[in-house]
Amino acid sequence: MTTAAQTTATLSAGVEPLLQRLVRINTVNSNITGIAKSEAPLAAELESLARGMGFETRRMPVPGQCDNLLVTHRCGAGKPWLLFESHMDTVSIEGMCIAPTGAELRDGKIWGRGSCDTKGTGAAMLFALGRYAAGDAAGDAKPNNIAIAFTVDEEIGMTGVRALIRTGLPSLDFKPRGVIVGEPTRLRPIVAHNGAVRWRVVTRGVAAHSADPSKGRSAIRAMTRVIDAIESRYIARLDARDAMTGKAQCSINMIRGGSQINIIPAECEIRIDRRVVPGEDPQRVLPDVEAVLKELKAADPTLEAEQELLFSAPPLSQRHNGALLAEVQSTLGKLGLPIEPLGVPFATDAGDLDAAGIPAIVIGPGDIAQAHTKDEWLEVDQLHRGVELYLALMHG
Ligand SMILES: [Zn+2]
């Protein structure tokens, strides 16, 4: 088939079979399964689909992971670039009560892991780009050059978007003026969300036979004081708040300590999750808690406690996305969709884009309520509206 015939065939089949093809490929995040480069088969499928539709593609390396895939449609030198982004990985399929990769079309929905979060947005973006490009023949004005980044590892490490920012985008001969991040938002524009910082605190003691505890020093006892101090002197005093995303949050959610019932424990560990609101600096979190630990250590020089950062994702603020929002709102208005911007508590790839000074708005078909569920689905009606919205955004 020629490229033109292939594009026509893809477009006339509709966006449903495209989404079904993507859902049939299992892409549970590599950090969950231990299987390396879990997105690779989907990246290959998207690459061959995009090439078949006449688009340029390029792989962008992500250290330790499958490559990100960039699809580009260049329709005029000097025209501004708009970037769309959608992650290819999904959460686990464990405990699902439907066939995770069945991609069944039933009751006006497409069922399967990733249908909603977020292969639906990826399918809608690629399908919309096919229509945008095909519009050429009809003499459609095409004001924007368009790129779609299909990224890896959003659900766990966010290494895909970070590599895109650090090495992928700087390697291009263009700079996108904004990024439309695809996540299920029921087509409402998300302009702000919280970030997350996760870390561990380890206390150390001295192991001894429990027949004579005085010969040892309990790391668990030390940890009870650390927990008490973090709860009362750090968590209780958090007061940062954002009008759109709510209040700063912090909770100690895991504990592990000791090695045997008759040994004074030499080590104890807790894991803490902190939600930072827009305007807060994630890099301030550990130093602030360190100050609390320092006070404890000053009062008791035998106390040994140290922190280690496990994960940090910046919040999405409204510092950079004002102009992009105005554009998205104008498009939403033309389509008769609600234009009021929202904030959400969950983190997305948009936080890192914002932290890098790149304007980003999160918007896409489907509802976050169906993401990560045991019977994940996406309404076909939402999928169609997603295509119309992304196409209209491409037309500007
Ligand atoms: Zn997602």
C-alpha cells in the first residue's frame, strides 16, 4: 500500500481499532514487572503505524529504559511547533477482572489496561494527526508543525519525560511553544497539580542478645522518637496550600525493623510520602526534615538517623502555561466544551515540563476514576471527542 492509501485506510477504519491495537500490547511498567523495556513492542507498533501514515519518526534514548518515540509532521518552515505527549506504560494488570489486553469493544466502551490511562490519549493524538495531515489535500490551513512524544515510565520513575527534557528536546532543530500532556481529564484543562517526594529514614542501633537488652541499643525505639518528631514538628506544621490542588500532605506509610525476635534491633526504616503543592520546592523537603532530626540528635547524641531520597516529581504550577491555556480555552469554547481550568492532586509528566520552564497543560479523553482500576475502560464517545479536541488544537 502507498502511504496515502495506508493513511486513508487507517482514518476510514476509525480511531477505535487503533486504540484496540495499542491496548492489545501489554506495557506494564518495567519497574513493576522486572521485564526490561516493556514499552518496546508498543513503540515499534506506533513507529510503524506513524511511518505508514507518512510521518517522520525518531527514537530518543532513555537511560536504562526503552526509547521514547517522537512522531513529527512538518508542514511549513517557520511555523510554530506544538508538542503532544502521551505515556506508553501502564500500571500492573494484577487483580483485573477483565482481560487486560482483550481490548473488547462493548457497551460503548473499550475495555483493558491502559485504555483510559493513557493509550486513549495516544490513539486520539495519532489519529488526529493523521486527519490534520490529510487535510492538506482539501486546502486546509495548517498553522502549526506538530510533534507527538510517546514516552516511557510515567507510572513509576518518570524517567521518560526527564530524558525527553534533558536530551530529547535539545537535540531537535525546533523548540515546541507548549506541550499538551495526554491524561484522562474528561477533556477539562488541568493547569495545576501537586508533586510528590518520597524518601526513607533509617535509624541504626546496636544489636545484642535480648536476654540482656542493656548491651544493645534499639533502632526501633529510636525510630519511635523519629516518627513522633516528624509527626509533631514537621507534618503538623505543614500549611502550604494551593487554591486549585488543595493542601500540602505528608504521611509515614511503611515501617520495617529488626531481624529476629530475640535480637535487639540494629536497624529500622520508615518510608514517607509528601505531596507538594504548586509553589513549594520539592528540594526543600528533606532539608526541612533534616532540621527536625538535627534537633533530636542534639538532645540525644546516640541517636543515629539518616534520610535517603527515593523519588521526586515536581508540581505543575501556573507560572508558564497562561498563554497555552488561553489557546486551549479558545479551542474548547469553539467545540462547546467547558473551558474552566482545574487543578488535580495527582502528579503527571507535566510537572517536570513546568519545572523546565516549558508551558504544559494536561487534557484528554476519559476519566481518572477509571485509571488503575480492575476493569479499566474508556468510553468511545470520549475517545471521539478527544480526537476532535486534539485536531482542533493542531489547527490552533
Ligand atoms: Zn497516566
